[in-house]
Amino acid sequence: MKRPQDTPRVLVGDLRTRLKHALEPRPVPSQPSLALPADWPPTGTSVEFLVYEYEPLPTGRVAFQVRGPVRRIVFPSASEAPAVEAVASARDLGIEQESATSQASADWAVAEQALLDVMSGQRTAQEASGELIGYLHWLERHPALGADLRVRKQAFFEWLERNRRRRKL
Amino acid sequence: MAILGYKGDLPVAVSFQWKGDIVAGVVDASLKDNLYVLANELVTEFEIVADLGSWEMLISRKATPKKRFFDSTLNFYVSSPISSDDLEDLLDPANKATFKVNLTFTYRTFFDVLLTQMTRLDSTSHNPANPKDTKPILDTFTHGRSGKKVRITYKEESKTLKGLSCSLRNHDIKAAKSGKVPGVKLIFQLDFGSSPGAAEKEAMRKLVAMDWSSLARRGRAKSPDPVVLIWQENVSLYLINHTDLSRGERLRQEIQDRHVGKTPKALSTDLRVDIDRHLVTANHWGEDRESRKSEHYQWVLSELLGTLHQSAWRSSPVLHSRTISQLFSLTTQQKAALALQYGVGHCGEHADVSFSILMGIIDSPGNLVSGVVSSGNANVDHAFVVYNMEVNDVIKTKATSPANSRVKVDEELHLFDLRKALAAAAKREAFVMDPYLDASVMKSTAKELLAAINGPGKKKRKKDTDFLAYVDQYPIPLGFNIDDITSKTSAERAAKVKNV
């Protein structure tokens, strides 16, 4: 992908703020995904978020029934307003529970920023591949919705897995 | 005049919404402008007085046991018939009608008191588990037992809000089939003021207590009616906007400060008692939790909360605290603060408080604790903490045992071998922090725990195992690694991890 000369860098913090406004917050537990590429390899600048419902379960340990995705929020580019749409085929995806918080969530933010850099042409996917591995850590933290995302964004996550295997070799 | 060609008297569907206040120190203020929706038949009557300058009109509703005057499809109240002439004048913006409402509703006083206690803002260290005075709480219900069956009878009160200002925010008129009455909807917004005083705050709190009362009747976990979700959101919204998390953090820090520098053995009693004093177990479970004799108030409250947990999960305060934790991605420390502010929890909340406080003790001067692990039974739905030990080897697997009541077969979980971890700890004695269980049933050392999870009862149920669940650890030891065996066959996983 060409590297545009004057494309402004999209900061993940700014995008997350815009996401928060687009979601019209309600007191209902939910989990947006990390920023996802609309397609992979990317053909444009569009990123999207998928939102899942997390219903607290009456269990002893803290656990949630994951359902979704219930909404899709698409940012066509850094400057355009997002499109928010309901997802018709929301389904029960399984149970998630508290898991190790010591896995740094900082690397998820780094991974998201790396994706935004790729989508806006600041870097190539290969240049950002080391940081993008954080997406796989995030999936491991969210096994129920992670399984759904691996299917929906198969090309992206298979590319990440190939890169992870190459790094281990 | 006619409403869409209809001339005569017609009922209107009425809805109310209102904007509440917010306190300082909330975890997130993003929902401060969210509106509460009033859709509860415990509002037994109302009268909206519309002032059109030279004259007034009334929109009223009075429900009876036989006539609900409530549209369950719309979740709107249904008024007594109004003339189409009057309605036309009301909706004419040129008339600039202003409105006041008198509204009567009933609620269970327990939930009003519970809201007051959970949203305390004062500088004391009291919470619902450890109130200044138990009488105001215990006076709101009667408790009885018939064998294992718990019977709670709630006291109720009625309240009338008089002359409350409101505004007509929206209306909708839908044509009906020929000869039928058009559907008219009026949506009013109650106005408690931009700086509500004590009376207004009490009124808003009692309206939420009314919704909580209805959740306690109809808030079953599965397939709730849509109106139940409105009540649930109202209760969660109120708690989100009225919980001072910094107060909960102060309670957490106070407990931690009382036990810094103590030996691991002393912590197993002293810290356990202190946490137990500040948390009431909110779910029924087979093992003894609060002591009927030595913790009578907590025992009675636990019995009440247990009935909510079993028959109306959406009314459990723990559902709402878990909602807040997940919605705002609270850290372990924040979750512990929230649990202590609310004074209620299942074993998960007790474990979060234990883990967070032990982390703080480890980081404090004079610390004598080597490490803490957030854990639980591998094949039972129970969470607790083990400490003064470290876990270097964790297995990520999928459950293989149909007897597992923590997770289903093929669900992922992280585990560690307690026997191996204790062997590696050599002379250092490891302990269990489980303030959820009554002291008489809790195993205070990890060695005793290992024996218990391999005991005769466990063997009989094919649940004997050396493994415990692994949730988190502090600090993470240098040699820490996770062996991922999820891709192995079920037989291979079962061979490596017994009875999980």
C-alpha cells in the first residue's frame, strides 16, 4: 500500500473517544472489539468495531454470558462520521470469566495504534507486524468473542498467526 | 375539534421519563445525562394538570386490581378518556401549556434503605454489611425459615409526589382503522430541578426503589419481559451515577493498612475476619457462609439476598456491581473498592477484595508475604485466594469432566498444580484467604486445602484433583510460563489434568 504524503495520523485515543460518543452509552454491560480492518490486506482506510453484550451470570466466580455482535460501528476514514448499524444475527457465543489481568493491556492499545497506522498508510503491515500481535493476546483474553472474530476477520487473524509462528522460529 | 378525524373522548398512552442527579467520585460520568423511564405499575395513580392559561385540563389514571390501565406492549400508562377538543388544544403549541403532576407509587422500603446504604457518601467506614445501626435495615422486612426454605416478607410504603413540574417532550398520533380511536402517545419529562434538594433526591431514590421492588418480583434471569429490562437499567443507572468509588477505595485502603507487616499466618485470621466484616455473601450455596450465631445480622441479610439471587437474579445487587465492573472495565483494585462500597458479593467479589488487599500488603514496607494467587476450585464454581506462594507453571486447557461445575466440557480454563507448587515452595507455608466461607469450614492453609480437594467426598463425585483454577498472580515470578494444551485431544488433556 502506498504511503500518502499528508495523511494525518489517527490516534487510537481520539478514535476511542469518537467510538464512545457513537455508542450512546447505556447502563448495559457490553464490550467493543479492538479496532478491526474492514478487509485484509487493507484496500482502503475503513476501520470498524463490533460490539458484544456481556450479561452478568449468577455464578459464584465473576462470569458473563457473551452474545453478539449486536452492533457494528464503521469509521470510513479519520475525518468522516461513523455509521452505526444493528447486527441482525447476534447469537450466544459462550461464557467468559475473569482472567489474568497481568497480561498487559498496554500492548492492546499499541496493537490498535499499529493497525490505525497501517490503515492510514503511515506504515506497512509488515513494518507493524510485531505490535499487531497484541490482537492475538486480546483474543486470548476474550475467548468467546475471540472465536467469533476469528471467523469474521479470518484473513486478518490468519495473517497474524502466520506472523506469530514466523517470529517463534 | 377532531383528532385525525375522530371526535369524542379517547384515552391517551402516557409515559414519563426523568433526568437524575450525579454525585462526585463516580467511576464514569458518561451516563450523567441518561434518562430514567417510568414504566412501573406500582405507580398506582397520577394526575397531570395542564395549565392552558385561561383554563386547566386533567390527564388522570387510577389503577385498580381489576383494571390496570397499563399497555404492556408499549409500556405506557393508559389515561382516563379525554375529549378530542381538549387534546387538540393541549397539543397546540400556541397555547403554551405548562404541566404539573401528582403521582402516587408504592415501593418496598428495603430497597430504599439498600440504595441509601450502597450510595453512602459520608466519611465513616460503614456499608450495608457493617451498618452503623442494623435496625433501620432489619425493620424493612421479616425473615422466616421452614427447613431449608427462606421466607422474606417485605414492608411497603406509598409515596405521593405533589405538584411536580413536568414538560411534554414528545407526542405521537397514529391513525386507526375507520371508526376506531386513534392511538395517542404523550411523553412527559418530570423535572426534579438542575440542583435537586433533599426532598427531590429522596423522591428520585424512592422511584428507583420502586423499580428495584418490581425486579425482586419479576427479575428472573432468563427471558425477562421488556419492562423488566427498563427497571434493571434504571437501577444500574442510579448506582452508576451515585456510587462514590473513592469512598470504596478508602474502605479498601483502611482494611489493608490495618494488616500491613503481619505474618502470613496472622493474616489468615485477622485479615479474613476484617474482610468478612465488610462483605455479606449474596448467594445461596451449600457451604456455611455467614454464621447464624456470631454474625446474625449478616446471616439474615445474606438469607434475603440469597432469595433474590435464586429467584430474581436481576434484582441482586451483585448483578448491578458486575454490570458496572464490566461496563467500565474496572481494575481488580476498583472492583474490590466497589464490592466494599456495596458490602455484598459472591465468592468472586470476596476473592477480588482479598487479592487486591494482599497485593497492597506485598507492596508495603515490612511485608512478609511472598506472593498471592487469585484462584479457585478447578471443577467447582468457587473463587478464593492462596498466598505466600508462587505459581511458575500454568496449564491452559479445556475442561474434560462432565462433573465439572465451574465450566462446561471443552470450555477453556487456566489451572495450576497445587501439589507441585507447594513442593516447590519447600519450607514456606502457604495459606488460603477465603472470607466468603464461614471460618468453621474454610481450610486456612494450602496444605489443608490440597487434602480437602482430594477428600473422600470429592473422590466419590470424581472431583478429586490436585489442580486449582489460575486467574491472576502478584508478583509474576521470573520463571512463569503457560503450557497451552488446548489443541491436544480430550484423552490427552484428561490424562494431564485429572477430573477437570
